[in-house]
Amino acid sequence: MARSTLQLIISKTRQDLMKGQQNLLITATILLFCFLSIGVGFIKYNDTSAQIGKYRKEVREQWEHRPAKHPHRMAHYGYLVFRLGHPLSIFDNGLDDYLGNVIFLEAHKQNSANLSEAGSSGTLVRFGTFSSAFILQCLVPLIILFLGFGLVAKEREDATLKILSTQGASGREIIWGKVLGLWQFSLLFLVPVLPVVFFVAVVSEAVVWTDVVFRLLTILPAYMVYYFFISSLTIFISANSRTASSALVGLIGFWLVLVIFLPKGIQFAAQNLYPIPSRIAFETVLEKDILKAGDSHNPDDPHFKNIKDSLLARYKVGSTNELPFNYSGFVMKEGERISSQIYISHQKELEKTYRDQQRFSDISAFVDPMVAIRNFSMIAAGTDYYSYTQFQKQAEDYRYKMAQKLNDLQIEKISNIKPEKGGPPAIIEGDNWKKFPDFEYRFTSFSKSIQQQWMPAAALIFWLTICVLMIEISGRNLKLI
Amino acid sequence: MKNYLYKQFYRNKAYTIALLFLFLAGMMAIYTGKKFLDKNQEIISKTEQYQKESIDKNVKYHKDDLGLILYYIKFNLINETPKLAALNIGMRDIKPSIQGVTIRNLEEQRYNADFYNPANAAVGNFDFSFVLVFLFPLIIVAFCYNLISEEEESGRWKLLSVQSSHLGKLVDAKLLIRFLAVSTIYLVLIAIAIVWISIPLNLPLIVFILSGWLYILFWFVLCRWIISFRRSSAQNALILLIVWVGMNFIIPMGSNILIQKYYPVQESLKAVMQQREGYHNKWDEEKLPTMEKFYTAYPQFKGFKVEENDEFTWTWYYAMQHMGDLEASSSSKQYTEKMQKRNKTAEILGYFLPNVHTQLTEAQLAETGINNQLEYGRALQKFHEEKRLSFYPLIFSGQNADAVNWNLQTTKSFTNHLSIDFLKIFLPYLILIISLTILSQFKFRKLC
């Protein structure tokens, strides 16, 4: 009996919402916007990936067709590696506009990624990116609260709530019914979008389809929880407001705080709590530390002088020219090892600051469910900062291997004695370059990302319990008149 | 009568709270701006010191090799940040206000941005312009959406219409009270910012204040028009909110994605690749063609000859470096043009959307917009060339470190020459405000 009353209220609420032509019009418009953004996103994604593919090929060909050269010259000729966003970025653009997508790799110098879309855009980019995720995260909640602000308050004003109660519906049933009815309607904004995203992401052929399915299967419940929260909040405020119009004002206030105010405030606080050094300060400290550990370019450096002396003693020779291998290659290799280590340790510090900022934002997801869904959605779409750092790591790894491989070639194949003027130059065959494999960017796996950043998901579950609490409280204390 | 309306407004707690909220948000924004300026200032002052240290160190290590000293030393050019930037941070958070370049090829160095957390950048700054553009309208809407409908819904409207023959005037008086209240908050915030950040009282500031104030006026006039249709409170609220969301999110975002699509800036990638080919290939090629190109670009250095069989010389080295810039120059130029086109499109959009217009105008006045970035980019290029040309003869003639007066090699600043086009700034506001006033005037005449 109780069950069927609940079901009745649910289906009545849902059907009332669906009956309104205005509501269906809004739903259709929202869906149209979503599809539009997916379409434009897809075209842009394809253009970018075609461009990057072309440049990647060009870089590889240029690399392979270098003539015979001194290996160290080749190390400075360097390599360019590119990052392509995850195809789900057409659903949730995340931080993609703000991440650089090309890094120039060369010996003993770590360049950072530059050339982000935002860097080439004007102020307009700061209004945000038009993506399905934005619509689903920011606009749909606004619509849900507009649809639902009067669901309880209006009924009370019209005294229909009392009638409902006299017919045997308890306060809990009414509230649960209204929330679930509104929530079911809200799924109309969400459910049709994901199959389209799936289709388009699979067509882009950048990843295997199971990866897309897997990611989308977590995105769906996450948004469902988010909408459940919005629906519960709407009904909660509606049930606890004297009039429908005050419920509306209160809800718009909530929306403002949750969607506009808090996310900015949180980032602002994170930035100030964990300040990032300027590039110039970072590079200066880095340079100082490298010089302290050993400067391969300084002939009187104690670290390298030590190495030289022990090598001369071990091979029992008088000068480095008599060593059986290329001495300057050896020095270079040692220098690379030192500078890379120091760089990585500094980079780690910087990364830690970023991570602290990120953690702050992740924790605040327990204060603002919008932050929870935003962060979770980015992680699931592979457009979060963590995924990007994996690209940086892969690139640095590749750079180090490249530099050391070329140093090895110098040690083995280049004569120790400087070529005389006009004599044969110290170079090695171009074939050597081809043997070095191309850079393959691997997307960060979803399971790894989520393991590193489980907090937004936990926050969503936390909000689910808050929802139940809100519903139970307002159900038990429901004022009928 | 006015006195009574005045009291009625301020007795309502919700209005006072809303005004307070606006004030606090504004204060937070001013604080953000202050913080930004301080950090910026700190970076700049530290950079001066770093540059000096770097010069000292390199001069000490490589005293006899000027070419090597200048291989390492970075010269910094400051993009001067006016105090007004505290109120509109614009792109300055992701584009550095100071950049250092060596005299090697520029293309490789010019895109190096400062560190920033992309997550912070994506959310955007909570600066004063944000509060003005996004939050002020919401409060204005909340103040005005039910000015007529509330009276109608409570049944007072009929009573009023019997008693008064100028209902329009009554509504206007209410609007005026609200406008004065919001304007006061706006001006108080600006005054606080001026004192706190010590913003100089100059023309850009006055234009900045005026444009923001016209933006506020625009929203009041828009509300006046919407409520004159005498729809229900809920409908008015919905319509105004849709306008707000559409104007602030959907249209700018949609336009941005289209701008990115129609003006893709792949040229920057291309420029990076071309400079790499332009420079690095020269190691494997004959020396004389490189030198020929270099002499064509800078005939004044024809005297410094390089022979094909010469070993490494700095003359050849820096000539090779310059080839990187030369070969990337057309892509680099195209890139700048694309950015200009992107900005132009946004400006045109701004003629129709006062919020975009306000953002762009204020960014321009605060020198935090794309135009400033482009000007600074040009200045950096010029700075780089001047440095090169002054050092080349010394390096090429094999001088040592003493040939340069290092004390003069301090950081330099670039000042943007702001040209304010009053017509372009104020006309879009005025056209919208006047036409909305006229439109609502028609409706207001028929009110009773």
C-alpha cells in the first residue's frame, strides 16, 4: 500500500513535469545545445588530432633524415612531442584549453609545455568553454530548481497538500515522491547525451571503445547522484519555504553560491594557501643547485675534476685524450644525470604545490557538490591535471633516455682527439637516429587516475547520504498548511 | 512619497542583505587584485636581482669569451602593469608580466609562459570586473523583477491606479531608489579600491568607472523594459535569468568555441617547428649560404667574414641562431594576425553584449587584454633585436667581458601607449540604453 502511494506521487510528479510544453521545450533546447557542443567539439578534436598527427610525422621524418652528425648536436636538435586530448574532451573539456600541448625536448634542458589554447585566446576564453559538461553541471541544476521550486510550496499555497495528506499519503511519501519524480524528469537532460558522446568518441578512434564505455559508465551514475542532490535540495527548500516565490529566491541563492561563488572562492583560497613560485625564481634556484652539484661546463668544477682524476688513475693515462672512450661524452652523461635528478626533485616540489592545491579543491567537494561533480567529471573524461602530469612525466622520461642514448653514442663512437682543421669531422652515421624509437603518448588509465583522486567520488557518495537526510527531515516535519 | 518608498526599500531586510553581499564580494575581489599586484611586483623586483646575479656569475666564469657569456644571460623586459590591473586581471595571470630572453633565437623563447595551475586559470579570477559583470546584474534583477508584478499579485495595483494617474512615475521612483543604492555600492567599492591600491586618478580610471556604471544602468533599463510587459513575478524572474545565463555563459562560450574553430592557431606550432629547422639544420649545411642570408638581413656586419673551412665561430653561431627566427617569421606573423582576428571577433560580439563589451573595455583600460599582449610581444621582439645588434659587433670582433658596461644591463620596461576611443567604448552602451528606455517608455505610458 505504502509503496504504491509513493509510486503514484512519483509518476504524477514526473508526468506533470512532462506535460508542460514549456518544460519539454526547455529539455529539447538543452539537449540541442549539448549535441551542438558535442558536434563542434568533435570537429575541433578531429582538426587538432589531424594537425598533431601531421606535425608528429613531420618531426619523426626530420629526425630520421638527419645526416651524419655529432651525437651532441643531435641532442640539441632535439625532439618535439605532442599531446592529444582524450576523445572524451568533446564531452568535458576540463582543463584542456589551459594545458600546453607541445614540448621541445633537448639535452640538459627541461622545457615545459607551452602553446595552450587559452594563451592564444582573448578574454572570451575566460567566460568558460561551452561543453556538455558545463551545461549538465551548471545550467541543468538551474532548470531543475526552476521546475521544482513550487512542487511543495505551491501545493501548500493551493491547499492541495492537505488534500493529499487526508487521502493517506504521509509526509515522507510526499517528499520522497516529489524528489524522485523531479529527479526522474531531470534524467531526461542527461541520458540522451551519453550515447551520443559514446558514439562520437568511438568514431574518433583515438582510444579503444571499452575505455570510453568504462569511463561513461562512471560518468552516468555520478551525474545521477548530482541531480539527485539538486532535486532533493529543491524539494527541501520548497518544503521549508512559506511561499513558492521565497523558495525560488532561496534556491537561486543556493545555485549562485554552489555554482558560481564557491568554486571560485575555493580556487582562490587554494592559490593563496599554496602559492606557486614564479618561473624565473624556479629556474634561478634550479640553476644554483645544479652548479652546486657539479657544472659540466665549468673546467674547474670540483665534482668533474674528481671524476677526471680517478679516470686517469684507473686507466693509467696522463691525459683524457688517451682514454679509450670519448671523455667529453662521459662528462656530458654525468652532467645530464645530475641535472635531471635535481630538476626532477625541484619539479616534484612544484608538483607538490599543485597537488596541495588540487587536494584542497578535492576536499572542498565535501562542501560544494558542484566541485565534486566537476572534478569527478574531468577525471573520468581524462582532462584533469593529473592526466596531464602523466604526459609531462612521459615526455621527461623520453627526453632523458634520448639524451643519454646520444651521450652513449658519443662515448662509444666519437674519437677522443679533436679533429684537426680541415680533417674529417667527428660525426657518426645517420642510421643511428632511426634506431631511436618515436615518442608514443599513452593516455593515463582511468583506474590509475581514480586511485590517485578518489576524493571527488567519495564526496558524491557523501552527498547522497546528505540527500537522504534532507528528504527524511523535511518529510517528517512537513507542514501541510 | 519618495521618502516613503525610500524607507520601504531599506526596511526590507533581504535588500540590505543583498547589498551587503555585493559589497563583500566586491571587497573580496579588490583583495584578489591587491594580492595579484603584490605578487607581480615581487616577481619583478626579484627578477632584477636574478639578472644581476646571473650577469656577475657568467662574467666571472667566462671572462674571455663574450659570445659564451651572452649565450647564457637572460635580459628581462617588464610589461608594465598599471594599478588598474588589480580590478581587471584579464589574461595577466597566465601571461607573464615579465619575460627574459637571451640573444639566441627568439621564437624558441617567446612562448614560455609563467607557471600557473590550469585548474585555477580555468575557474578564472575573482576580480572586480567579474563581480561587476556577473554578480551586479543578479542583484539588480532580484531588486527589480517584481516591481510591478508584486503589486498586481498582492492586489495593490488596482488601488494604486485609482489613487494615482502616474503609475509609471511611481515605478520609476522605485527603480531610481534601487539604482542609487546599487550605484552607491559600486562607487564606494571603487573608492575603497582607489585608496587601498592607490590607483592613480587618470583618464583610464575614469573611463573604467564610467563603463562599469553604464553597464549597471543598462541592466536597470533592461529590467524596466522586461517588467513593463506585466507578466507574473516568476515569469519575469525566469526571463531575466535566462537573459543573464545566455549573455554571460551561452553566447560568449558558444562564440569562443566557434572562434577557436574558425581561427585555429596552429601557426604557433608551425613556428616552433620552423625555427628548430631553421637553426639546427645550419650545423650540417655549408656555412656561406647562412652567412649570405645573415649579411642580407644585417649588411652592417658584412665586415665580419666567415670562411667555409673555419672552425666554430660565434659570428657563424649567432647567424645560425638568427636563421631560426627568419624562417619562422611568416608563421609567427600569421599567428599574431590570427590572435588579432580572434580579438576583433570578440570585440564585435561586445557591441551587442554589454557584458562582453565591459570585460573587453576594462581589460583594455587595465592593459590586461590581448591587445596589450600583442603590443608587448612586438616590444619584446624589438628589445631582443636591439640587444642582439648592440652585442653582435663586440662578440664578432672577439672582445672580452670588459667591452660591455654590465651596470647598464638592467631590466627594462615596456609601457603600452593606451589609445582610448570614446566612441567605440561608450556608443554600444548608449545605443542599448537609449533604445531600451524608449521601448519601455511606450509600455510605461499605458501603465494605468
